[in-house]
Amino acid sequence: MKLIDIAHSRTGDKGNISNISLIVYDKKDYELIKEKVTAEKVKEYFSDIVKGKVIRYELDNLCALNFVMDEALGGGVTRSLAIDKHGKSLSSALLEMEI
């Protein structure tokens, strides 16, 4: 199953840091994503672009996870030559992850 089947996502950025929220549609799926979508798996999934650490924050009251990814935007908006300088497409990419 892909994450898109049970969750939605948003992305934000600050400098060379990207954060991705992962929010389940149904509370019953929250424990599953907590188990399957670890910081290590997200770092591995984005290994081509994330050069720094990935930290996962659990927001149990919202049934959501937030991943903060350091060194993920090619230097940040003012320095990157990437087409998606803000990394807004990273949330869609995460939703394609198989769990």
C-alpha cells in the first residue's frame, strides 16, 4: 500500500531545511504509519536529495507525523538551481512511498 491511500501531506521550507507533514485520514491508520514511516526510512527514501539528518516529530493529538530534513533543498531558495527550490513536491513524493 502507498501512503497516499491512507494519508495526505504538506511541505514547508526554511533555508536549506524542508519539513513534511504526514496526516492520516482515519485515526485507525496512525499507529501503522508510526511503525512503518521512520526517520531512517524517510532519509533513505530521499537519499538522493537529503544530505543531512532527518528528525521525526509525533503529533499524537493530530494523528500526524512531521519530518524535518536538513540539507534537503540544494542550499535553499536563494542558492539552489533546482526547479522546485522550495521542495513543495516533496510531500507528493513521500505519499508515493510503499509501506
